[in-house]
Amino acid sequence: MYSIKKPCTAYDGVVFGKSKKVQALKVNEKYTIVDIVKTGNAYRLKTKSGMYITAKKEYVEKV
């Protein structure tokens, strides 16, 4: 389970520049993470619903 620390966006793919924005994420929302994916030098968290969010520590924290 991860909690959002700063507002950010969820995407439908791991390459955010080529993926469609799916949802705006608000502070304190919690998501169940089913996978951690590396793309280039970046890591993405895959949610239970299939969205991808950043794994940067300034945006999310494990709870």
C-alpha cells in the first residue's frame, strides 16, 4: 500500500511521455501496488486497477 504525498497523475502506460493521463491523484489517497516496473532510469508503480504512478519518494510513500 502506498500513499500519495504530492499531487501527481496516473497514466495508462509506463512511459509517461507516450502514455495517456488517466487520473489526477490527490494527497493522502492510498493505492495497492501489484508491481514495480523499471523503464529507462525511472521506476513506476503499477496499481491494482492497472494505472501507473511515479515511484519517486517525494510523491509517494509506502504505508
